[in-house]
Amino acid sequence: MTRSAGTRIGIVIAALAAMVAALLPSGPAAAVGGCAISGASATGFVGQQQILSVVNCNDSTLVTATYPNGASQDVLIGTTSGPNGQAIWTPNQVGVANLSLNGTPWAGVLATSTIRQVPTQTTIAAPNTAQVGVPTLITVTVQSQSPSSYVPTGQVTVRDASGATVTTMGLTPSSGVNGQSFAYWRWTPPSTGTFTFQASYAGDSNALASTSPVDVVAATTSGNTISLTAPGTITQGVPALLTATVVPLNVQGSVGFTLNGAPISASVPLVNGVATFLWTPKVAGTVTLGANYMTNGGRSGSTTDTVTIAPGPTSPDAITLTQPGFGTWAPNGVYTRGNGTSFTFQAATLSGSPVMLSTKGAGPCSVTGLTLTVTAGSGQCSLIAQSAGSAGYQPVTQTYTVLAAPGQQTATLAAPPSGRFNKGRTIRLQNANQGVTNANQNITWRISNGGNRCRLRFPANGAVNVQLQRPGQCTVVARARAVKGQWKEFRLQRTYTAR
């Protein structure tokens, strides 16, 4: 079959096109001879490693990552012999990186990757407890995430619970830890209590800012979660108050106290983080006091304190208890006091220690401080006076017996004292708002030897008067009945002479 000239020309053009197509790259990821790069991430982070697959390229070919500012980073294809290999690329700055093959006629861009600031994680590390007055190491670390080998630069700021700045520090690369920086300072607790810290990293051009979780430090006198305090001076035979404090103060649980490892108390409940125990040492010398706690949630801890106990005093203390207007009460004495009696003792001791008053068992008495009040008209109570002793004196306890008797009723009345008055005079005996005793008993009035010389008058307002009608004496008597076993009868007598 004979082809036309036009047909022959078309065949030639098609053949030339095929030859040109064979010489051109097949796609944006191909180079001369089919050399191509794949595996680049569309987006990535500074310091985050990318593994590039390089196909049909010479092993000596370099892959170049070029940034818009002209900076470049060359990475070597892996040493695997043959046409295929790998290029390991670690972006070192933010921006759009263009990946190309170096040293080939077709060094155009084969892939792009947008590199962003790497996220970070900031942490602050402090011990759970610290000792008051002792420097405590607190460390802040900033770690690149994703993972990334980028080492964050810049500063961290530490703030307290109120948001006030505690310190600002520059970061230092961490030795042997990839993608991490650190800073530290030594903080000295000023007092006991709970202290809160939080660290913030400001970020840099390649790393994002981050803030740490809150860290809480409990400062105690021992540097432990529990502290034990005792009096500065402890004497054999003299009670000493031991105090254990557990942090945080809202913890619930109990404390047990020990002497040289052996228990000396039952479990003492914690109240606002504090438990106390009054302990009387029986021997002198150097001993180890201890306190162990257990919370309701199962947390526990312990501490010890070495103390020296001085030899005990040589003589007992003595208490002098004086009732104003009466005199000194003798130890083991028996004293009768009426219902409603209340007075405040004057107390003194040889040691100078304060006197503590209390009552033992049920009885008709109550004590507040040094004030004794008889609250009934019968029965008895034991009054206890105690001194803790000091200054070479042993503690002492003295006991007194109080017998309660019916009290004397009292009342406020208007009746003037006995005396001489003019005939016809009306004398006010009781105002309208009077007429009841302190035992809530009504008062009645009568004339005992007045004859017809005087007469009681009872105005409508509730008052009581006596009118002196004739010359001579007039005796009036006010009375309120007794309350059996509680109050005596009330009686008031006045004699008025009319002239």
C-alpha cells in the first residue's frame, strides 16, 4: 500500500515526539534517567527527621533542601550500593523547604515540605517536701515534641500561686538528652506551709511556647511530710507536750508517738493537720522521740527527733488556793457553799506554773478558769487543782470537797431602812417591777405589829406601799417561800416609827 506524503510526514512527527518524551522527566518527582525523590512530608516540624526514598540515582548524588532565605542544608544519600538509596533530612528552621538533586542537569524542585515551629512540653520538678531554711533544688525542663531533635532556646519564668514571678532563667542544652533544655535554681522555704510553682517557656523562632503543670511543695521543719516538735527543755517527771504536723493540713488520719521506737500513745486523730500528746518522761538522758502517721487514704510517713531529758525535780510543787472574803482552802478540805454561789479563786504555786481547776465526776459544781459556781442546793463535788511544775518542782494535784447547800434567796426591793418618819407618810416598799427573788419566788408583805397605826396599800401599777396613819411603831415583813433542797426562805423586816 502506498502512503501519501502527508501520511509520511505525520509518522515522522510522531516518532520525534516519542523521542522527546523519552528524554523529558515523567513527573514532578523524577529527574534524568528516572531519578526521583519520595517520602517527603507535606508539613513537618523543625528537628523532626524525615526519611526520603531516592530511586534511580547515583549514590554520590546529594539531596539539597533550600529555604526562601537562601540557606540550604545538604543531606547525603544512604551508602547502600546500587540505583536505590535513602536521604535522611532533619529540618533546621521554619519555612517552605524545596528538595532537589544536586549535580544533575535536572536539578529542579522535586518535592516541597512546609516546616513549622515544633511544639514543646515544659515541666517543673521539685521535691514533695522541703525543709524550712534549707536551699532546695528545683529544675525546669523544656522538651521538643513530635519527636524532634531541636534544642529549645530562650527563657523560662517561674511564678507562684498568686501569679507573681519567682525567678526568670535562661535555658541550657541538656547533656545526653535529645531535644531538651533545662534551667534550675535553689529555693529556700521561708516558713512552714504549702507553696505552689508553675513554669512558662516563652518559645523561640523554631519552638512554640508551653506552660508546665502546677507543682506543690510542702515545707516543714523536718523536711518530711510529718514534723515533730517538743519543748526546748524536757525534765524527767514533768509533762511535755509533743506536737506532730502533717502536710497538707487538710489530710485526715491519725498519728502515733514513740519513744526509742516503742509506742507511748494510742492513735491521735489529726485536726487541721496537727496531733498532740502530753507525755511525762520517766527517765533522764538522751532519747529518740518519733511520730508515725497514717491517712485515711492509706498514705503514711514518719519522723524522729533526738532530745535530752534533764534529771527530775527534787521536791513537789505546792498550790495555794484562796477564796476572796473567806481565806485559803486547805488540800483535802471540805467546804459547804450555797446554791448560786460563784467566786474566782486567787491561785499561786511555788514553781510559778499556772493552776488548772477542774471537777471530777458528776456533781453540783462547774468550773471556768479559776471561777467555781455551785449549781444546785444539794450533793457534793470534787474540785481538782493541778500544777505542771517547773524550775525544780514536780507536778502536783490537790483535791477539795465541796458540799452544796440550799442557797440564800435575794431580792431587790424599794423599802428604805428602818427609821422615824412623819405621821401620814406613805413609804414605798416594792416597785412595780420588783417582787420576785433570784429563785423566781413571789414576795408577799404583811404587818407584824402595827395594829391600826399603819396599813398596806397596793396601787394599780403593782407596787406595794405602807401608810403611817397614827403615831407609834409599825413593823412590816416581806417573805418568799423556800424551795426544798435548793433555796432557803427569803425574809426582810423593816420597822418604821411614826411621830
